[in-house]
Amino acid sequence: MPLLVNKIPSNYAVSIHYDRRLYKQDIAGSVAHARMLARQGIIADGEAESIVRGLEAIREEIEAGAFLWREELEDVHMNVERRLFDKIGDVAGKLHTARSRNDQVALDMRLYTREAITDTLSGIHALRRALVEKAEANARVVMPGYTHVQRAQPVLFAHHMLAYFEMLGRDAERFQQAYRRADVMPLGSGALAGVPYPIDRESVARELGFSAITANSMDAVSDRDFLLDFHSAAATCMVHLSRFAEELVLWSSDEFAFIRLGDDYTTGSSMMPQKRNPDFAEIARGKTGRVFGHLVALLTVLKGLPLTYNRDLQEDKEGFFDTVDVLLPTLQVMAAMVATIELHRENLRQAAESSNVLATDIADYLVARGMPFRQAHRIVSELSSHAVRKGKKLHELPLETYCRFSPLFDESVLGISVLSSIEARDVPGGTAFAQVERAIGRAKAILETDSAPQGPND
Amino acid sequence: MPLLVNKIPSNYAVSIHYDRRLYKQDIAGSVAHARMLARQGIIADGEAESIVRGLEAIREEIEAGAFLWREELEDVHMNVERRLFDKIGDVAGKLHTARSRNDQVALDMRLYTREAITDTLSGIHALRRALVEKAEANARVVMPGYTHVQRAQPVLFAHHMLAYFEMLGRDAERFQQAYRRADVMPLGSGALAGVPYPIDRESVARELGFSAITANSMDAVSDRDFLLDFHSAAATCMVHLSRFAEELVLWSSDEFAFIRLGDDYTTGSSMMPQKRNPDFAEIARGKTGRVFGHLVALLTVLKGLPLTYNRDLQEDKEGFFDTVDVLLPTLQVMAAMVATIELHRENLRQAAESSNVLATDIADYLVARGMPFRQAHRIVSELSSHAVRKGKKLHELPLETYCRFSPLFDESVLGISVLSSIEARDVPGGTAFAQVERAIGRAKAILETDSAPQGPND
Amino acid sequence: MPLLVNKIPSNYAVSIHYDRRLYKQDIAGSVAHARMLARQGIIADGEAESIVRGLEAIREEIEAGAFLWREELEDVHMNVERRLFDKIGDVAGKLHTARSRNDQVALDMRLYTREAITDTLSGIHALRRALVEKAEANARVVMPGYTHVQRAQPVLFAHHMLAYFEMLGRDAERFQQAYRRADVMPLGSGALAGVPYPIDRESVARELGFSAITANSMDAVSDRDFLLDFHSAAATCMVHLSRFAEELVLWSSDEFAFIRLGDDYTTGSSMMPQKRNPDFAEIARGKTGRVFGHLVALLTVLKGLPLTYNRDLQEDKEGFFDTVDVLLPTLQVMAAMVATIELHRENLRQAAESSNVLATDIADYLVARGMPFRQAHRIVSELSSHAVRKGKKLHELPLETYCRFSPLFDESVLGISVLSSIEARDVPGGTAFAQVERAIGRAKAILETDSAPQGPND
Amino acid sequence: MPLLVNKIPSNYAVSIHYDRRLYKQDIAGSVAHARMLARQGIIADGEAESIVRGLEAIREEIEAGAFLWREELEDVHMNVERRLFDKIGDVAGKLHTARSRNDQVALDMRLYTREAITDTLSGIHALRRALVEKAEANARVVMPGYTHVQRAQPVLFAHHMLAYFEMLGRDAERFQQAYRRADVMPLGSGALAGVPYPIDRESVARELGFSAITANSMDAVSDRDFLLDFHSAAATCMVHLSRFAEELVLWSSDEFAFIRLGDDYTTGSSMMPQKRNPDFAEIARGKTGRVFGHLVALLTVLKGLPLTYNRDLQEDKEGFFDTVDVLLPTLQVMAAMVATIELHRENLRQAAESSNVLATDIADYLVARGMPFRQAHRIVSELSSHAVRKGKKLHELPLETYCRFSPLFDESVLGISVLSSIEARDVPGGTAFAQVERAIGRAKAILETDSAPQGPND
């Protein structure tokens, strides 16, 4: 029973169900535009005042839930405009002097993007803070470092947390750069060619807190680079969050049993109270897909589009809004979830002490005594094979055995341990306690400086 | 002012705002399950009756808008279940015998996908019909065929329309194949391992109109291939629609001026009444992006996911629903818009007669008289250059000139025209009138057979 | 030091470095075309013979490595054509009668796609066989089934393997359907409008083993759906392989320690002989990315492209060839790797016996005695909590404890075990021994029928 | 006949066919590492000298084409290492002190990325220069500005060119930011945990021209953000190039007939000498697909990958190299092609003068006389409808007609023309002659400053 097929969708071109979200930006832009028109003598002061008062009343209506959104008016701009006529009469028509829908939409999206980035930076900051706090609170906890999901070398849990601190720092930088590209004022571009009025674009930019004005009107109305920048930065950030989520899922498994996530971030089976499904980490990982998808969608929309405005550009919004709605909560959830991590330290330690992980340290021991690295590597390899044949771990072999493989060994080799291995990695960026302590200090200083993350130009 | 950052989103895992859309499928599945449990003696007949009556009452409540959806219950399944307890008491708990959330969700999505495909097939059918009708109504209209957006050879407008008829025929086939893969009943797979009750899966499948049951419980609860199939088919279909939309945009331009789209599918500038922006075609073209994006999103979600159910799979729904919500209206809009196309026949004809497009026919003329094709090609090339130098079109050259270039020319060469060119392409699939007439006939027959496009197994 | 910037790339439009790969298809298509031209009297028999002999000699030259590919001729078609002139003189020019580059390219790609699919089907068949053999050889090995990477219920290892058998069966079906859409002969479409010669398209189709001819010349030269079909099927198949690869990586970890992959499919660290990095599984998982990417690339190329041929379509080849080059070896590697899997049965069994996984069986026990499922669920939940408080597993609790929670328990509850749990899932698709044995039998029968997987129409 | 199915691919893990491209970076990194080891006393000065001489000899061998690449050694690193042993014996083994394959690969890719960006910046610079030169050489050429591919308002051709200048300026900024993130030195991170030697990471960074060292070893070996940055910037840049390519294709059509592209950038049909297929623009547009695809591929590879190194990361290279190989030539081809554009000025002018495009100017005329914009808009709308009914263009109406619609009109309205319209848009970013002249001047100054585009830190 095909329900829909003879109905032609009446609302195919309608965007009001999602672009009403831009009401605040739309009104702010109109207010700034009206004031400038009056300053420049293009409209009378009284007219501007009337327009501004009308717009502010409309904003209040919207925020009070008293505004009637009308689908037949299609978008937020027409809804606000029509209401302004209701409220102040024909003078409302003067607001549209020296402005077109095309530069108005571009302005609204840039204003919104700036706010979205500011919020995102706060979310990143919160997660970075949670990582540093967790690192500091567990500063001496040892765990295996993995390559290929195989234990490779012992590291500090704090060092592992700080790896994500670094990734998120790059994310913040990327969003700040996206901010700067969004932070350019397009009004005055008209439909595509500029406007034939003596407007003052710079003053509008100043009033709306923009750092610059767009340099070419045709570019200004067809440019959505600032959204591509946001999407690209979001996709990279979700890569990082998905990697972390994957680790949280693995660490929560019966097999790893490294961590316990807080009750609010797992769903138990009531029948299996020990079961703690890491649902929130899984959802975070899963949401990576839609963020990648929205990036692809916008790239597709823009590919091969001739200048200047084409209605395809209406499709720049929903994916963007959804990315905003996914990214910020994911950052918040991850930050809150990190705070709830409890470590099963004993499991972490035991895993870190599995014998393999010290083999490179033993090779490095020989190198320190003058043997070329590749030769040391070969000898430890033979020693390991010997240990496997004997059913022992490397550190359970007696000194005599070591010495049979190389005369460079003496009893100091028996001092090689997970802790000595960690201490030895005492280079900038390494996992030695001192290095990690310093890294935590530096991280805290960064968070401090960055403590009011309100966007690059505030 | 970061508004959101200290609020941990309480609804991160909630899906009720989109999965309530599955209520009909969810209830139908539960009804079939309850009846089977009774038939198998797993629950009493009276219990089943009570459950079924309760579920049907809930469906009515929902459809009457009287159902209170509760976000704290997270999803459609728990909302329905809780309401059933309210209505019929503890016996409601028996519904969940021999079933888990995992196979229930898989069932609901398969039921929904089948309906979405049925609707899509109707939409494709409607557009194919509109294309054939437009072709038939303009069966002798000539236009240039293009390669590289350069006029190449004359074709019939009807032939061009039928190219899209073919593409959409493949789309229909692809959706029918996707239907068959969705049309497999997963219930009875339990959480992942099957269920320890003497259920009758085949009878549930029959009751719900499924052609088969799933063969492996672990696969059944983690399989989303049927959604990938839908997304892939949708992406390919949107490729076709975007190509058509692009052509409608070009043909509507002042430069081509080949067609006039109906008022409902263009937005004029009120100031420029002649201006007819093809907004609907542009929106259709733009919406291609989100369909590609949702495909990428689902592929990303599934990539590298271990068996069986992981919460990431919750992310299978919103993109899918949006694809459904985009594809069907786009098909409908295109069908309705095609019906409004008015041809500027004179412009089409003039464009088709630009001299170049007959050069290949002149070469073929020589070949028909025994000259190897490549040599004929060379001679026509020289002839064309000569014509360009003289400022003439090929068909304006006198016979003597032709004969200077080859003795094979006689006055019959002067009979080469746009119409003769078209007539000459009298091979299956070619643009000759007879071939196109036959193709229209075949197309109508296909639509006839296919006139009740309710999904493959209805 | 910008090395490249003043050099304009001379070979930007050249495709010979990748499209030479089509030489066999190109020559086969030309041979069939020449023979048909002679049969139809369009060229003389002797001319056709000369052309065919020339082409076959060229094929031999190419296969002997004696052919000089010339970049300035840009593509495989011109390279072969020019060489044919060298070999047989001007009659070579007759080959191009009633054919254009556009339908020739379409033909070559369809011929190639058919072969690629045939090979892919063989690869899928080989992997399915390996899975069934591994399942059969370990028919009674028990392991935990997972949801959320948390142990949930015991299953048979064979059941888990057969989940992949099912996925790959759908992949095969999808490729067969793609085959049928590729299996349509486009020659005779000319540049876009058909050809003005009395050709016999059906006979060319028969000679080249095609099932049908294309129905519309404009569609035929601009259609790349058959490649989208291949890419979509490949992307879905890689989803399956990436999921399996992920499981192999996890199962190879120290923490799971479920399997040992053969030496050829791991790279050890020579220093840590126990370390067995599952590199091949990781590469397989990683290669998923490029297959998704090539799908996106082709969708992007096609989006919004007006009819008929545009040079953008040249971009249909490299990504496709790379997908072919990735997919088949990945299937082969996976098949060979599966054969080397050794199970650590004891680890699998111990993991399967962790107490949680029997909780649902205990609830089902109560349901079987008449309790509503949700109530049974609640009681087992309380029982589990009690066990956790006592530090016991469920099956270590004495019968008296059970009875305190419900009078429906008797000593038969103590018989619930991993094996009884598995046996109980005795529904079609379930993990019970009998069901899995039957599934193995069915799988073998499928492979048997399908034993000569040479493509749908052979 | 499935050719390949029983052959297990022996080279599935081999990367030498593409990563040999990193030889220069690999050797440069090793030289810097060896010198540092000697400076720090970790190896002897003579050993370092021997290693450096050996490596330089190997580089010369490679560049002379005399190096035998061995597939069985799998990658560039092992090929170079093995050859070094051949040349200098066991001391070669000392090079690998305090270094692992993981940080070595990360280093090589960062070095290569820096060079790729430097080249890309040169390519962008060249195209921007070509745009400015073309703008300046045609500074007073008028054309229609389009929205919805409908003529909307007259603009200067130069203004249109400068829109692309702006887009490419953002591209350059984006690549410079990507450069800075690539410009961080990872060596010293070891396999994942840092190295147990007293190395001097800062001095290695200085020697290799890096601005900073990585701050966390686990991040350093698993981070591929710098490649995501490159891919994202490349995708956005290709969006711009595809838009320009689309316009060049349209403008080259018979219907627009605005431009003539140079012979080197079109392929004619020899039979239709006037036909000039814009193949290079089409290929550029088509190549957008693969760049998007490679971005998706890398995102997919990285999604959900646990720390630190996993073999999936090997898949970071081929797509990246291909993006480099596509982007730079595309920029070069576009730059060279732009230089060949010849304008059909008369066609451009006529198109710009089609009456519609002045309607907004007439409305603005009324607004300038005090009428609210929306009312002016309505009146011009009525006037236009009247003109259409009369079969006239707006500027062909007599003054009396104007005055019937509004008393504000006087004869000055007859002075509204394409040129007056352009002159009137005299705001920053507008299309007025003075504004565009100033924009050209600014663009030239930017190119001047930026004249040695060798990467941010040179």
C-alpha cells in the first residue's frame, strides 16, 4: 500500500523546521544592518529605531514560545520579516534596503558557526581537563602500551591519557582556525554584485564582532568554506573520540578488565549485574559515522556548483546543525565519563608485567654496553626463544643463562623491570615518570591560560 | 558565552524522538510473536489475546495522538512495553518470552525497510510514467545530443527522456533486490544465540509476509546489509536524479532556453517576472549530498564492528529515515515537475541544426560508398576546415565543393539533414523515429505490467 | 624549493598507464565488431579477416611484452588502433565503421567488470569454504558470544564462523546481481545517438557472451551504474571482512588469547617471539578505507553530470581497478588465514563458562515453569546480586538459595550449564549442536552447487 | 575461468612499490639521527660518519636508477637498511639505536607532507597569479552575474575571476596551517613509549628544519592528523577548482559561447573543427571525486583504531600520494588554461544587457527617492509584468509608462544601464570599476609578498 505516491510534497523547498534555529543570528544581523542604514542616512533614525524595537520584540516572542512559525513562509527570514510588517507596518520594508537574502543567509550562518565553535572549544577544554585530572590522580599507574593490540612496552596510564590531551589540543587549534575563517562579515554583498548604497560594511562588522569583511561579493554569497572547515575539524575530532571510545570498550571487557566506567555510562543487564555494557562509548564511536557523512554531503553539494548562489546551498544547514548537535554532547559525555573511570590497577600491572614487554629493554642493555643494535636484537631474540622453550619468562631466567648468550650481561640485567623500563624512557615526550609529571604540569598550564575558551577573538 | 558546557546531556542514548516512527512495525511484530507463542503452547491463548488486544489499543492511541511518549523510557520498544503493562498488567511480561531487544529491533527495521522500498518503487514508477508521457507527447521534437556539453549529433527529445527511463528501470531493479534481502525474518535469534523455546519461526514469517527466515542468529542480530543495500540503491538513484536536475537547470537558462518549468517548480524573482529560478531541480540536485553522506555514515558505523550487537548499531536509523524522507519526495517532485515541462521547440530545433552536428553523417555517407572510415573522417575534416574558412556551414557548401574533396560525393549529399541523420540511426537503441516509437511502446508495456508496484512479493 | 610548479604536466589527460589493462577486452570487442561488420556486408570478409588477424597478432605482442605502449597516443584504444594501421595498412580504418570511442569504452569496461566479478565470486567461494571447513573441524568448540564486546551467552565457535558464511553469501548474491547489470552489450550506440549502419547488435552480444543489449544509446554511453554496483557490493563485502578482521585481531590479543594465526599471517617481533602481530588482519581492515573511498569518488564523479559522455567519466577506471586489486587479494588472504587458525580451546571454554552467561538460561527455566518472563527476569536479577555479594558465581550457589528466591526452582536448575544452554537454543538459526550441524551440511551443499563459480551466465 | 583464486597473494603486506617514494626523506631522517647519536656520544663519531657516507651513497644510487629495490624486503626502510649493511657492514646496525620503525615512518611522512604542501602552495600561487593577470587584462569586460544559472545582475569579468582568487587564498591559508601541524618532529618516540637513550630530539628537529618536537610518544606514533589536514584542505581546494571547471565547461558551450580555451586544453573532433571539447576542465572536475574519496578512505582507516601503531596505518600512503599527484597538476593545468582563455566580449556584453538584470537597479532608484524597499520591489514587479505583456524590455519602455507606475520616476531612470548598474555597486567587495581595480591592486600586492611561496617556515 504505497501511501505517499500520489501526494506531491508541498514542503519540498521549506526550511523553516530547521532554519528557525538561526532566529537569534538573523535578528542580530538585521539590527546591526538597520542601525548602519540610519548612521549612513539611508533610512531615518526613527525608522531604524522602530525596526530595531520591532525585531527585539520578535526575538522576545520567539524566546517566550509565543511566535507562530508559518510553514507557508518557508524560512526563518520570511517569518521574521512578515512579523515585522505586522508589528511596525510598511517601514519594515526599509530593512531590506541594501541587503539580499543571499548575503543575509551567509551572515546568519557565519554568526551561528562562530557560536558553535565557541561551544565546541568549551567542550574540548572540558574533556582535556578531565583527561589531565584522571592522569594526575593516577600518576604512577602502570599499564601495557600496545601496538597491533599486542602488549609491547610498559607505559604510564597517565602517559596514555595525555596522548588524547595532545590530539584534542590539535582539535582546538583546528577549530580556532575555522573560527577565524568564519569570522568575516559578508553583508553588503547583495545578491552577488554588491549594493548601490553608501553603506558602511566595516561598522556592521564591528557591531557584530567580526574581525574583517569579505573581499569579493560573488565569493561572499557562494562561499561555504567556513562550514567545510567546521565539518573537517569535527570529523578529525570524532576520529580521536572514536579511538578513545574503542579503547574504553576494550578496557571494559571481561578480557582486559582494566577499567570500570560509571553506572551512568554503562547499561547493565539487570539479570547479569556484573555486565556493564559501555553503551555511551559505543554510541560515541557510532556517531563518528554521521559526522563523516555530513562532511561528504557538503562536499558533494558544493562540487561543481557554478557561481554564485544556487538553491543547492540550502542543503548546507541540516548536516551542519546535526554535526553541532552530535559533537558537543559527545565531548561532554566523554568528559563526564572519563571522570568516572575507575582503574583496576592490579589487572593493569599484571598485564604490564607479562614478560615480553621487557625484551627491548634487554636489547637496549646490550647496546648500552657497545653492541650494535641489530646484533643485540638478534641475541635477545635467541634468548627469548630459549625462554619459551623452557616455559619461562625472560625475567625468570637465571643470570648464567643470560651470560651464555652474551658476555656483556652481568647481574644488573636482573634489575630490568617494568619500572626500570618506564624510568629509562626519559626523553621529552617519553613515558618516564619525570617526563609525564612535567607533561601534566604543562597540560595544566595550557588549560589555565585557556581557561576562558570563548573563541579566538573574545 | 559557552552555554552548554557544564550540562551533561541527559538524553545522549535516547532514540525515542526518531524510533517512535517504528511503532507500527513494532506492534505488528509483537502481535505476530504473541500469537505464535500461543499456537506453540508457550503462553495461553487467553494471554495472547489479552496481549494482542492491548497492543492494538496502543496502536490506536498512538495513531489518535493520545499516546504519551516518555523520553526516560528511551526507545519505542520500552514505551510500548510499559504501556502494555499499564493496560493489561503482569501478563504483558509474557510477550517478552523467547524474544530479545536485539531480534526485535532487527525485525522492526526490516518491516520498515520493506515499506520504504514499496513506496520508493511507486515513486520511481510515477517518474518513469511521467518521462514516457512527456516523450510520447513530444515524439518528433528534435534537439541536439551533447557530449562534453558540446552539441554533437541531433537526437529526439523523446530519446533523451527515455535514457532516464532506463536508468530508473535499473533503480527499480536494485530496490527490488534490496527488498528481497530485507524480506527475511530475524525473530527467534534472541540476544544472539537463538532462544530456548519451541517457537515456530516460519509461522511468524508467514504472518508478517516474509519470504524466508534468517539462517544464523549471530548474523541476524548484527546484520544491517539490508540497510546498506537501501542506501546504495538510493545513492545511485540520486545520481540519476541529480543528472536530470542538472540538465533541467541548464535547459532553463537564458542561454539554452530549451524548456519552461511549471510555476510551482520555479521561484521567480517578483521583480524579474521572466526570471524562473529552477529551485526545485536545484534542491533535488543538492539533496544528493545527504544521501551520499548517509551511505558513508552507515559504512563507517559498521566498519570493523565485532559481532554481534553493539550499541553503535543504534546509529543505523536516523540517516536511513532521512534518506527515505529525501528520496521519495524527490521522486515525486521530479515526476510532477516533468509533467510541467514545456518545450521551446524552435530553440531546440535551431540548436539541433547548427552545422557541426552533421559532419559525422557526411563521413558515414562516404563510408557507405566504400571509403574506410578513418579516411572519410579525414576528408570531412578538411571539408569542415574549408567551410570554416569560407564562413559557411557544411550544408551551405555547393556540390562542386564537395566533389573537389572526394569524387564519391554526388547530389544526394545535399539531402543530409537533421532529420535524415536521426532517421539513419535506425538500430536498436538508436534515436531513429521508428526505434524511439518502439521504445515508447515497450516502456508503456513495462509500466503496465508494473502498474501495481507494491513490492516484489505482494 | 618548489620543484614542479613551472612545468605544465604534459600527461594530464593520458590514461594509458592504467587503461592498457583493458587491452584484452578492447581487442575482443574489436574482433567481434569486425566480424559482425563482415557478416552484415558493411565491410568485406577479407577485410574483416585481415583486421582480426592483425588484432590477434597485437594481443600476442602485448602478452609477450613486445608491444611498445606510446604515451602520446594517450589510451589503449589509440595504441591498438595505431598499431593495427602499422600492421595491415589503411583497411585498419574500416574497423571504426559504426563505432565510436564512447561505446567502445563502455564495452571494454563491461567486459572487464564481468571478469572482475567472476574472480570475486571465486574469492568469496574460497573464503566461504574455508569458514565451513574451520567450523566443521571444530564443531563442538564452545566460546562466549558477545554483545557490546561483553560476554553474553555461550555459542559454538562453528556458529560464529557460519555467521560470516551468511554475510558472504549475501555478498555473492550482490555481485551476481551486479554481474547481470554489467552483462548488457552497449556497442552500436555510437557517440550517443546510435549508428547509421545496418549492424546486428544481437550477434555481437552473442559472440561476446552478453545476455542482452542496451536499450537506449544515450544511456548506454553515459551509464556507469554497473561500476557503482560493483563498488557498492565491494564496500559491503569489505564491511564484513573488516568485522572479521577486527575479531581476529581481538582474539589474537594476550587478553583474549582465543586463537593463533599462522606464521605467514602474523609478523612477530623477532625479539619477542611470542608476539604475533596480526598484520594481515589489520591490513585487510585498513584496506576497507580505500574501497569506501573509491565508492565515494565514483559517486562524486557522476553527481550532476549532464548526458551523455563527459571526460569526467575517464575517472571511472583507476578507483575501480584498485578496488578489484584490493578485494580479491583480501578475500584470498582471509581464506588462507582462516585455514591457519588454531583455537586455544581451553581459553575459549573458560571464557564461555564465566557465570554471567547462564543468567538468561535460569530465567528461561522459570518461564518454562509458568512465570511471566519479566518477573523471571527480576528474580534472576536479585539472585545474581545475591551471588555477587557472596562472591560466588550463579552455578556455585546451593539449591536452597535458589529456592529462597522462587519455589519454582528444584534441583534440575543445577543442571544448567554452558552445554545445556547451547543445546537449548534448538531453533532454526540457533546455536544448538544439531542446528549448527545442519547448517554446516547446508553450507556444504551450497558450496557444492556453487562449485564452479564462473559468473552467473556461464 | 577464475584466474587468480588459488594463488595466495604473496605481496599483500608489501609497500615498496609506493613507499620507495619516501627514500629521500628516509635517508635525510637517518642522517640527522646518526649525527645526533654521535653528538650525544651514543655512537662513535667515526661510526656516524660511516653511516652518513653510506646513506648518501645509497641516495645517489637511487637517484641514478642503480638501486635494486627488493620486494621481499617489503618497504623502503628495510631496503635502505639492508643496502647499508652491504655497504658498511655491521656498524649499519647502530643506526637503529634509539629509533623504531614507528617513529621513523612518522618522520618520513611528515617530511614528505611538508614538501607536498610547499609544492601545493606554489601551484596555488601560480593559479592565483593567472587569475589576476586575466582579470587585469580584461578589466572592463562586462558579463552577467548568475544566481541559479539565471542571469541576475551585470558584473565585471574581472570581479568574477577575483572570486576565485579569494577562494584560493583561503586554500593557501589552510595548507599553511596544515604545514604547521606537519612541522613537528616525532623521532625519539621509539615504538610507542620513548627511548632509553640520552638523545637530543631538539637538535634533530633543528637539523631537519622542524619548528617543534612532538610532546607525547604514544600520540606521535599513532597520529596521522597532519595527513587528514592535507586531505581536508585538498578536498576544499578541489571544490573550488571543480566549480571553476564547471563554469569553464558552461562558458565553452555553444549556448553560452563566452570563452575560447586554448587548443592545448580542448580536444577537437577532427571532423568538427569548431567543436572544442573542454576535456581538461572536465578531467579537473572529475578528479575532484578521487580527492574526496581519499579523504573518506583515511577517515575510515583511522576510525575506532586503538592506540598506538596498528598496521592499518600503512594505508595512509597511497591515497595521500595520489592526492598529491592529482592536486598539483590540476592547479598547474588550471593556471596554464586560464592564461589561454579568450573572451568573446560581444557575447558577454549582449548577455549582460538582457533586460531583466536591471530590474533591481530600478527598484533601488525608487528607494533612493524615499520609497521603502519592499514597496519599490512591488512596483518594479508590476512594471516588469507590463513590459512582458507588451513584449518589450524594461529599458525600451517610454518614460510615461514609468511615471504611470510611480510619480517618483523622472527621465533620469532612462539612464540606468549595465554600466551604471556596475558603477553603482561601489562598496568594498562590490563590482564597481574602482572597487575591482583596487581589488586587483591588492591581489597583486599579495602575490608579491607571497612571491617565494616555499612553505611557512622557509
